[in-house]
Amino acid sequence: MAARPLVERWGNAKRHGPRLQDAYSPERKIRPMTTMTYARDRTALLIVDPYNDFMSEGGKLYNAIKPTADASGMFENLRKLIPAVRNAGIQVFILPHHRPRPGDFDGWQHMTPFQQAGVPGKAFEDGTWGGEFHPEFGPQSGDVVIYEHWAQSGFANTDLDAQLKQHGIQRIVLVGVVANSCIESTGRYGMEMGYHVTLVRDATAAFSAAGMHAAHEVNGPMFAHAILTTDELLPQLG
């Protein structure tokens, strides 16, 4: 006998208990935990793409993220969070996007839309001011700078997982840009790799308010173990 469609089987499950799809309804949103302790020897702060082109006035993408950065308070919150993390003895990792050089994408068959736009726009171009790290949010002495990621995930084709494991890290806290792109992709990958993932909703930005909403209200709760504000996170730093 042919198997019943999955949707039909879910629907009939009403007789036996809550349906799986009910967990994703607006009335019963999945809510990550918000209270825990971030031990300094097992926690890492991952700062994603802290380039001048994103973070500094005059950068090629600064105006594109500025409305959401201003709305979230990203810059002021990074100025609170990053020093607090360093003072707590928590390891900082820098996750930089690939800095393009002439010919890097020659022959590529499947460039992403962002890569296609970035080639003529020359965002983060190697050897330019925009491709340098922001002086406040970029690496300091003792930070670990990960190999550049080519697309979105800070794990894919980099040494991030190896570096986290060698430093004994179990919890990763993600800040920077872009919320619904590199941060989300890195967080999802980290969850699949077995890390505890925290998103800091007011220490990031995106290219639109819709992108921020998707990152923290729609997609984030599906993979992140905690979604916090900076003020919620600071007292929990071990």
C-alpha cells in the first residue's frame, strides 16, 4: 500500500498530540534560551568582516548598512562588547571576507550575486584602505585571524574549526556583518559542527530592516542556542 503523504500524516497527528508544524506558528515561536554563563576558557567572540568598507564612513558598503547599524546601535554596542570580552579574558577571533585580487574569479562557473557585484565594485579589495581592518573592531594583539572566507560561512574552506578546537572553544558568539548572510551562515555551520551558537542582535547590521528581521526573528531561532542583546550578554561573560 502506498505511503500517505507527509502532510497528511502530520495533520492526522492531531489525534495523538501537538503537531510539529505548531512549533513554528506565530503563537508558539521557538525561543532560544537567554540566561547562561559564558566561561572565558570555552567561549570565543567571532567578529565577522570588520573591514573599513563596512565599518568606516567612506567605505564602499558603509552607507548600505548604516540605517540598520544605527537602528540596532551596532557601533556603540561593539564599542562596549569587544573591550568587555577582552577584559574578561575571552578569546577573540576575526573572520575576514576574501579580499579580491585581479583574476581571482576568472573561470568561476557559479559566482554568487554578492561576488558578481563585488568584482566591479571592488569591495574589500586587497591593498586598499577599504580592505584594511577597522582600527577599533579589527584584530588586536592576541587575537586569532582566520583564513578569509570566499562566500558567506566563516567555516567553509577556512581554518576556523581547527582553531576553535585547538583553543578549547565550545561556545561561539557572533557579531559584525552581515546579519542574514555571513553571520547567519557561520552560525548555522557552527551549530552543525556541535558548537553552542549565540547571536547578538544589536551588535550586527544588514543591508535592510527585512534582513535584520529574518536573521533574528525568522531564521536565527531555528539554529541559534541564544539570541541576546549586548546588555543581556555582558553580565554573563565569565
